[in-house]
Amino acid sequence: MTTEHIRTRGEAMVAAALDKDGRTARRHSDFFVFGHHIDEGIPYWERAVEAGDIWAHYTLARYRKIRGDRDAAEALYRAVAESDAGSAYGLGVLLHEDHRNDEAAEWLRHAWEYGRHLEAKIELGKLMAAEGRPAEASAFLMSDTGLGDIAVFRWSQLFDSFVEVFDRAATGLDTAEADGDGEAALKAVQGLFDLDQHFADYPGLTTRADELYARGSALSAEAGMYHAMFLTETGDDEEWPRARDLLVRAHEAGVAKAAALLGNKCEQRGETAEAERAYLLAVEAGEEAPKWNLGMLYTRLGRYDEAERWFGGFGEDDKDAVHQLARIAALREGGPRASDEPDYRLLPGLRERAGAGDARAGYEYANLLNDWGGKNARHLVPWMEPAARAGDAYALYDLAQLCKELRRFTDRDKWHRLSAEAGDQHSCHHMGWLSDFHHDYQESERWYARAAALGSRLDSMLAGKLMVQRGAYEEAEPFLRRAWEEGSDNDAFRTETAGFYGTALRHLDRLDEAMTLLTTAAETWYEDVLSRYDADDLQLQARMIDPEAELEALDEALDAELDAGLEEDDEEE
């Protein structure tokens, strides 16, 4: 695509915007979107926005958001949201991601009522369910439906299933309470387990679930244990005293595993003395698993004599225990392995300093616990966030990872962007992936190239791949060469590297080298490459190379070279 062609289409878009010809302006805008010329389109979209073109507002807002300028995106959406359902929808989604749900609901409802924007209706239903109103969400989705609105059905069915789970649990508890039946109460709350996978996306469901768990806990100490697990997995730190009391009560009532679970939850919070007491109680009650937990806890705290006693009790036939004893011996010697071992004895002091406002101590406290098995991401985020806000590079990346575990995807992307801008290779890769997901390939290429410069062979391949896909073969060559020459046959992306590197070399007329690479790629292209991608993603499939077709083109080029050589020989004769 020539610069002149791009300029011509851009000027035509601006001219159409000035003439208030929205249809023509959108057609020229689509040239930039579907041609993936986002960098080139931005200045023309900006001029079309000044001319008042609605579609330019929407499109530019979308790419401002993708590229991290959420304030600019919000302003662009707001400027035309009253009269454009798409922009009202985009604004509603952005506000919902920023936890401004009341206003988000208003704009999503406007998008549906003003323009029958089906995705806005679905998002509004999801927002209702996220606020703990699944029955209302389902009824809304099924209201005023028409032909083509089939997409609402699966969401309505999902929200109906939430209601059914709650209703079954409530009915079971009604019977259990009437009969004073603890076993029936336990069975009723166990039905709530079906909602575990949904609480992160629909946090409002936890209010109703908490009420039902509490009813079950009043009749059954074992139900109380499950209530405690629910509180630690969905609640904030304010819920910890309730959870702890429920676990203590369950242990005192003879519920197996309650004390061990209490110890595990205390470990996740860095409360090592409490964890030790709970594990010892569990062992006294006849539980075996906490013996291992005690050995690990004492090792982490540098209490090696006690750790050896617990691991030694497993016998010489237990390979894992023998391994831990060898590890303790190495730690006693104080060699390199010992210097790399985190010192968990620092936890109380770090927590005290963090509570007094030391952001770095908060990060170090959270980071120690983050290395600990069975961590609780919900507990770690508040301790790590001050250091991230202060710009600590390590905290930025680790906080992004915690947000990913908690399915807080907008926060995940925010922290990854800041981490990437601070120079973290893995966050640069994430930003490349995120831009790729939104089909902003130019932005994706920049992030992958930055990650490659920080030492990633995978990102070197991905940057080179995008360059090949836009026809920049000379630019791609050093990225793909590095991914190929520094890689190994064990790289999961080895075959893909061969295919794109071979393609680049073919277009650079390095035909013999290309032949070897493309032949290698063609042998296992489906197994090693295509099978890893979504066959239903038509855009991705359209951008994918075909090593067999590249080999055919290469053969034709070689034949042409041979024919040209023969003609020259004939002329010389």
C-alpha cells in the first residue's frame, strides 16, 4: 500500500466528514481499520472528529482505549453517545470496567433503547447479574426480544441457573432448619459449590451466597468450614475474623481437616505462629497431611531441627521427604542454595513496617507470601499496590499477575502497561498479545519488538511474523534470524519461526536458505502451528502463511532463474 494511496483515502474520509456524508466517511474509515493501517488512520480520524463525524469519534475512541488512553477514549465516546448507540455502548463498557457501574448502566440502557444495540443489552444484563440480581438480569434479557436476538438466550440461561442454585439451597435449608438436621444443611450448602467459578465475574452473587452459607453454618460445623473457605476466597480481609472463628468452631466440633485448613489460611496471610498452632492441633487430632505442612513451615522459618524431625518421620522410602532433608542439609551449610532461599522470618517485621506506610516493605511482604505455596491473591493485592503506585518495577508486574488470578482484567492490563513502559519483558509481551487480540497489529509489533530487544526469542519471532504479514521482509529478517539461530528444536514456536523466516528469505531472493526452512516448516505445519490457533478466527487464518504455497512459489522462482540462465547461455553461444 503506497503512501499516496493512504493519503488519498484519508483526505477522502475527512472531506466526507466535512460534507456530513457519514456513509462515505465510514467506508474510507474502514479502509484503515480492515487494512490495519491504524497509525496512518489516527491523524485523519482526528480531523474527521473535528468535523463532527460520529463514526470517527467511535473508531478513534476504540483505538485510544486499546492503546491505553482511557481518558481520551471516554471523552470521544461521550461527545456523541447521546446520538450514537455504538458510542453509548462503548462508553458503558468503559465505565463498567472502571467500576462506575451506575453511570455505565445508564449508557448501556440508552444504547439498547435508542439503537437496539444487542451487545449493550447483554452487557447491561451481565452488569445486573454482577450486582447480585440474576433473576432481574434474565427477565430483562428475555424482554422485548426479536428475530436475531438469539445471543441473549445463553446469558439468560446462565443467570437462571444462578437463581436455581440459590433456590435449591434455600429450599434445602428451609427443610434442614425445620428438622434441625445438620446433614441436610451441609448438603444444601454444598450445592452452592456450582457457583464457585462465577463469583469473580459476578461478585454481587456473594451476598446471597453468604446468607445461605451462614444459615447452613448455624446447623452444621462442617458447613461452617465450607463457609470459611468461601469467605477467604471471595471476601476482603475484613471477613478473616469470621472465617477463622468458623474454622476453629469446626475443629472443636471434630470436623476433619478444619484445623489443617486453618493453618493453610494463616500461612497464606503470613501469620506463621497461628499456622503452627493450627497444624499441631490437626496432628493431635490424627491428621497426617499437616505433618508435611509443619516440616515445610519450619524449613521456611529456619527451624531446621524441627523440620528434620517431621520429614524424618516419613521414612527413607518417601522420596519427597528424603529430598526435603537433603535441601535442609544444604541450607545448613549456607552455600549458594541457601543464599537464594527467602527468609520468611522477616515477615512480621515487614508487615509492621508496611502497616506504618512503608510501601517497599509492603511489596517485600507480599512478595515473600507470593512465593509461598497456596497464596491468597486477594490478601496480597492491598499490600503490593502502594509500591506499584509508586512505580516499583517489580511490584507493577507482580500486581498485574495477581489481578489476572483474580480475573480483574482491566486492572491487569493497566498494571502490565505501566510495567511494560518501565521495561519489563514479560509485560511488553502481554501488551503485544493484548494489541494483537484487538487486531491493532502495528501497536502489537512495537511491543513485541521491545520485548525482543529485552531478550525474548519468542517475541523476536512474533515481531518478525507481524513484519512478514505486512510485507516488511527486510525488517523481519534480523528478528526471525535471531529467533531461529538462537533457538532450539525444543522451542514450541520452532516450526512457526521456520515458516515465517523462510517466507521472508524467499521474498529477499535468498532462495536456497528459504528452501531448507520452508521444507522444515511444511513437514509439521498443521501439528505444530495451525493446531494451536483458533480455526474459527477467520482474520487470523487469512493472515497465516502456507509453507506449501510458499514452496511452490519458491520452485517457480528457481525455475525462472534456471530458464533465465539457459537463455543467457544460448545468447552467448
